[in-house]
Amino acid sequence: MPATTMENILEGRRSQPHQLIEALHDVQDNFGYISEESIRTLSQELGVPLMEVYRVAAFYKAFKLTPSGKNVITVCMGTACHVRGARLLLDQATTQLDVKPGEVTEDGLFTVEHVNCLGACALGPVVVENQTYHDHMTPGKLRNLIQRCGCQDKEVGQDA
Amino acid sequence: MPRLNSYRELEHLRTSLLEQRQPITHTVMICGGPGCQIAHSDGLVDALQKEISSQGLKDSVALRATGCHGFCEQGPVMVIEPGNIFYCHVSSQDAFEIVSQTLVRGEVIDRLLYTDPASGVKIQTEAEIPFYRDQDQQLLSRNRLVDPCSIEDYLVAGGYSALSKVLQGASPADVIKEVTAAGLRGRGGGGFPTGRKWLESYQAPGDEKYVICNADEGDPGAYMDRAVLEGNPHQVLEGMMIGAWAVGAQQGYVYVRNEYPLAVQHSRIAVEQARALGILGENILGSSFSFDVNIARGGGAFVCGESTALMASLEGKVGEPRPKDVHTAVEGLYNKPTVLNNVETWANVPEIMLRGADWFAAKGSSGSKGTKILALTGRIKNTGLVEVAMGTPINTVVFDIGGGAANGHPIKAVQTGGPSGGCLPVDKFDLALDFDILAEAGSMIGSGGMVVMDEESCMVDVARYFLEFLQDESCGKCLPCRTGIDRMLEIVTDIAEGRGRPEQLDLLEELGDTIAQTALCGLGKTAPNPVLSTLRYFRAEYEAHINEGRCPAGVCKPLITYSIDADKCNGCGVCLRSCAYEAINGEKKQLHVINAELCQKCGICRSECKFDAILVA
Amino acid sequence: MLQLVEINVDGANIKAPKGSRVLDNAFEYGICIPHLCHIKNLPGTGACRLCVVEHVTNGYSKVTTSCTLGAEDGMVIRTNTDRIRKLRRNLAEILVAEAPNSRAVQDVAVRCGVKEVRYPFRNEQCILCGRCVQICTDTWRARAIGFVGRGKDRQVAYPMGIRPESCKQCYDCVELCPMTITPCDGPIQPGQEYLCGHCESQLMVAEDIPGSCTWCRLGESFGCGRYG
């Protein structure tokens, strides 16, 4: 129940402004994004001015102010992956799904993100599809991967 | 295990743990580093565990999932002692053979051994493999010895004896003197003399002081800190404790970047274990020293690797740097004296206290002592983590340890120091890895990231890549960084896309120089480095883009054309079928042709063609 | 307790309260260091970087902003060296290229010695100087507006885009904004970004008079001492 989870997040943190970022992490992990309501609640309970909570939520990439798509495709754009062709991968994903990095596709199925180095450089270029890591990716492999994800979701959608 | 209340109790525990391990005849160490994990080393660990149990060897064989061993290109890797047997590209299917042949019968499995590419010979032991032989692994080697989630492993390996020694007999001033004499310099990029930083905090007035471990490792292509923190968190903690004792801090923080969940987890476990044993908390080991550590997560901001931004983040605020006219060693976290050091810097401290400053200073060059872990990646054969003595020439790292170029394309440059560093051309590879020498050459050691580039890397594109990265990560507070980087990017993009003008090169240099001098923090101040260093050493590539409208490396899309090599094409049609833009035409078994008007240069045909017949020029 | 220290600015010995801003103290003594984002008596943020000076210490000089530099005894400051003038000029150049559509910004550019602008003009409505945020946060403590977002996306905004109750509509933010101080005759039309000269800004015709006061309109609205 959302109300209970928020209570768990606030426990031990009330009136402690320096706990804001940890609290926001918990909100993001539990709810998938930081809602306006969460921002107001955190402001009130932690004792941080509303403007500041909003600033912090908007500053850090880890916190999303809007919900993500059902599948998150993250392309690693670290230097090692870059010299192995990561930009072609990002272009492939954004062109295929017709979406800008960080945004959700119209059908809500995909978000394309880019991250600056996952620390798995020997296996680059790396693409993360939801929680699964894929190594030595090529534009062709990525196209197939996205198609597979999309097909699975469409099937589920039709059954529901 | 009960709480330890004295140095004697610590030693008793260590002895009894050693005794418990007497029956162990074999130790199997499997790398659980990031690269090997993706290649499913977890499954391998499970499979081996089952086999060891089912063959009745549970009491005599110790199986350990460790931190990164460094040879990421060959992963999953494992080492078996005794014998120092090294197996690479191991999969869970090999579990039965490994147990029954190697562990039970002592026979080596040839196909799992590493093959030396030069001689074609199989090498049996880890120590003889050229990749390892030419390194000096002081820190990374410790990863073999411990399971990061086991404080017992750390104790058996001699852990916390440095802390014990220091608390028993060294005053804070003694410790600072030793660290200063060792010549340890910050391993995070700044290269600031550690002893001097500690002295400043020690001398600063006040009772409330802090120590921080900067594990925000934001440089793309660098994962050394991750390996040390994930693989051996207790050594980092021990270093922090010694530092806290030296400066008078009671509270420490490890700030781990959000993209390293495993490092966060292992650090948290390590802290809990240390607290349970009484190595963290009140009156540690019966001394007057009380100290505790908290783990904090980053929020996905490269700028939080900068010390004042990191401290703001710890305080729950936006990660905007502030001016450092007064050092953070004097006014840092909550405006109190704070020592902030990098993961690797902290990890070096226990050995310095155990073996002495002279031992540490015996390695390295005159200005840069000790060893450094590097992340060797890019267009090179042996990608992975490498530890060498300071003063080692770049040549040794790239060719002897790295094995030279991958794919046969000649190496052109090496990029060191991440977005704050620069590119050095091949004719500068005789330079030694030394803070001052590299800085003078226009680059820097930085955190240790070393990306190798070959003739298929366009240096204008590299400059653009770093500028885009920095623009994305800039906090935006100050004009030179926010707008200056944007304008540099505007110019470099013009050049990359064929709109460059000759006078823009001088403008780039002047603007870069201005930003370097006026930006508020290190991110902005070093942002021009990639541009300035590529201009210095690869001006010809810039000029080719501007004067000839040509990208020599074949990267910048508006300046290249994809075509099919008539000599190599056999008309198989794979490219035609894979092209999403219907830009390829050809009959079966006939030469195929790319229509340049329709071609979007997406790269799919090139990645699908098995005959290397797609040309880019 | 107020402790006075002595600092040396451009050769002049100045008495200043320990820790107070070098910029403010220099101004009191008639030494004008160009600046934009700093409001007198408020803590300096060091955002615009125009007030950079050379702080000579231990034999080498460090470039730092005078609005964030606290006075310490024996400090030696140089505000008008060739190096500083060149840095200021380049900074003002990119500033005016971002937002030429402001008399105040153009005046500052003149004061900093900008003669030509080598970048394509843009037409930003906000130069992110932060004066509005400072007055709302540090003086009125209302925190009704603040900087949201990072890097290029940084902008001044209300929390979640809604004007909060703490905003009492004092309009100080508007009055202090360099973009609205003496607004020019008419905004630059998109596609015609150049210095039109309609507002009689001296940017078009100024002679090279290093370091002297140009009686800028910016100063007038800032309450600069010259205007009495």
C-alpha cells in the first residue's frame, strides 16, 4: 500500500534534511518516479523547503519526475564503449523507437536512456535491457532485441 | 563472533580462523568482477559448489567468489591454488571436469588454459602470463585472497593488523609523517599529496571532523575504484580508520555512485560486519578511538565527484560546487575540517603503515610513488584492470601488458584521465606514467582510465564526445562552463559536420584557455583538455575536416560514404536484407551496391556482413 | 566581533573586515571591478565570473572571483592586469553572444572591453545570473523561485511550476533582473540577432579605455556609488 511504504521511507528520517537524497532514492525505487505529492510530503516531513526538494529531485539523473516506459533500454556511452561504436547503438534505438533519449514512446512501452559508464568496459559496447546486461552489441543485434521486447509486450497487451 | 575488546583478542581470532582453515587443501578463486558477472560467473560459482559438494570435497576445498582479477577480456577467469593454475573463458559446463580432474587428480585442463598469442603456447600459471607478469599488483592481488562479503577472509589475509599497530603505538602526528614520507598522492585525479591534506585537517581547529571516501568514479571507461571497493571493502575501511585516527575524525562516509549497486551492497555488509566485531564504533579494540562509517549513494551526477559537490550531496543538497578559496580540509562537510580521498588512496594506507614509507617510496618515480591501477580499455587486445608501478612508460602498458592493437588496426592514441584528461599520440608513448610528466604533456593520469584508440577513431569526434559528456554533466552554475563548453561544442560540431572554418581553431584555443582559468570548479577548469590536447597533437585531422571536408578515420557521418568493396563482396545479400532504409541493391551472387542518397549510415550492414566487404571512407 | 585586516588592491592598502568580500571592499574605495551576478551585501555565488581578479599568494597568482574571496590580512590582489582583462573580455563576449537583447548586458560587455563578437548571436531571455534567486532566498527567505535542472537545462522556476504561497509579489526579482533594467527600444527579432545599436549602447562605438568607468546604466540601477 503506497501510504505504508511512504511511512517506511520516512521512518527515522523526520526532521533530518541531510537524509533527503536517500529518501528520494527509496521513493524512486518503490514508486518508479518522484510524484508531486512525494515532493510535498518529503518537504514537510524532513523539514526541507519545498523549492529545495524540487531542486534536488530535478538535479540528479537517478530521480525521474515522470514514470518510465515498460521497458527501459539503456545504452552505455562510456569512452570505451564509444570507441567501439556506442553512438551508432543509441542512434539505432532512438530511430527505431522514434523517441528522444530520456523520453517514453507514445505507446508507453519503451524508454531509451543513456548512461555514462557501467564499469564493464571489456565487454563493450554494452546495452542494458531492463535488468539484463547485453555485451558486444551491434546495431543489428540491438534492432532484433528491441523488436523481441516489443513483440512480447504486444502479445501480452492483446491477451489482457 | 563476539565483539573484540583488545588487540590480543583480534590476534586470537585471527589465529583461530587460520586453524579452522587447516584442513583446506585447495582454494578456488572465481572472479566476480563486473565483466565476469555479465559473462555469468554467478552460474559458474553455483555449478562448482554443487560439484564440490557432490564429490565430497566440501571440507577440503574453499570456493571463493572474489572481486575483479583484472583480466576482463578473458573472463570468466579463475585461479586455483596450490599451483597458481589459471583458467579463462570458464563456463558452468566445465564445473565437473574442473573438480574431478584438477582438484581431485591434480591434472590441468588444457583447453581452459590461456594461450599466448605471440607463441601459441598454453600457459599454466597466472604468474607467467605476460598480462600479469609485467604488472606490479599490490592492491589488485588482494582481490584474490578475499570474498568481499567475508570479514573472516580479510582477517585471515592479515587485515586490520595495520589499524591494530597504529592504535597501539603511533600518534596521529606519527601517522601523518609516515604517509607524507611515503609520497602518496591522491589517486582520484588531483594527485594532491595525501600527507599534506591530512596535516591541514589535523591542524585545523575544532573537534568535529570527517573523513570521506570518494567512490563516485564518474570517468567513463574507468572502473578501478569499483573493483577495489566491491572486491576488498575492508581494506578501504581500514585505510579510512587510520586516516580518521590521524586527523581526529569520529565519523566517516563512503559516497558510492548510484550506478554501482554491488559496491553499495558490499560496503554496507562490510560496515555491518566491522561494527559487529567492534572494529567500528566506540573504543575500538579497547583504545580511546571511536569511529563509525555510513554509506551514502550518489544520484547520478558526474559533478558529484568534485569534493565540494560531493559534500553538498552528502548534506542532502544539490551537487553544485562552491569556490575553494579555503580548502575543504579546513572547511568541508557541514563547514567542518574534512579529509576527502579516493578509494584507491585509502586502500594504499594500511600497507604503508605496515611495511613503512620507505617500502612504498621505493616504487615509482621521483615525483610519483607507489603503484597505480589503470583501466585499460578500447581498441586493444587485453582490456581489463592493470596495476603498475608509477613511472612505467605507456608503451609497456599498451603493448607488453595490453597486447597491442585489437583487430590489426594500428594504434593511434591513448586517452588518459577521462573527460579531464587528454589524448597522447603514439610517439609520446615513451612517456612515463607520472602525475607531473603527463600533465606537462597536456594530459593527466587522472583516475587511471586509459582508452586506446586506433585509426578508426576520429579525434575530432573524440573531442566532441567529451564536450557532449561535460555539457550533460555540468551543473550549470557558472558562465564559462555552462556557456563556454556549449560554444566549444558548437564549433567542434561545425567542424565534424563539415562546416568548419580555419579561424575557428584559434578561437577554440582561446576560449578553452579562458574556461580553464575562470571556471568555478575542476569540471569546468579541465573541460577544455580533450579539445586542447587533440588540437595540439592531431591538428591535421581537424584541418582535414575543415579544408578538405574529409574525416580521415571514417567516423563523422556527414563526411563519409558507405560503399561495398567489389573484391570482397560475394553477393550473399545479407546486407540488402538487413538494411532498414532499402538503400542496397543487387542480384543474388552479384556485386551489391549502396545507394548513397538513401543510406543513413546506421552501421547495420557493416555489422552483419561476414566478409568485411562494407567500406567506410 | 569585527576584526579589521589590511589588504592590498592594485597597490592601494585597504582596511577591510576580516572575511568580507574583496569586491565590496574595493568598491568602497572606488575600485570598480566589473560584475553582474553579485548583489551588494549578499553572499557572493561566483556565477558570472566577471569579477575575477589575480590573488597573488606564495609567489604565484591564482585567478579567483572577488565576490567570493574573503579578505585576509596581507592579501595582495590585482584587478586590472593584462591577463585579467583578456579573461574578462572573453567572458563578456560569450555573455553578450547569449543575450544581446539587454542594455545592461551590453554595457557590461563594453566595460569589459568587448570589441567584436565571434560567435553567432543567440537570443536568450534569461542569463542565469541568479540575482532574482538570491534576493528571494537570501534577503526575503521566501524561496519562491530557484534554479532547477542541470547544465543547459538550468532555468529559474517555481517549485513544480506553481507560484507558491511564500511569494508575496514584492517584484524585487523583476527589478533586479539585468534583462529588464532599462529595456531596450524593441526586442531583437528572431533571425536578426545582431547588435542593432538602437539603445545607444556604447558597444558599437566605444574606444579602448582600459578599466575606466563607462557610466553604465547597469550601475545606475545597481545603486553604484558613482551615481550618488
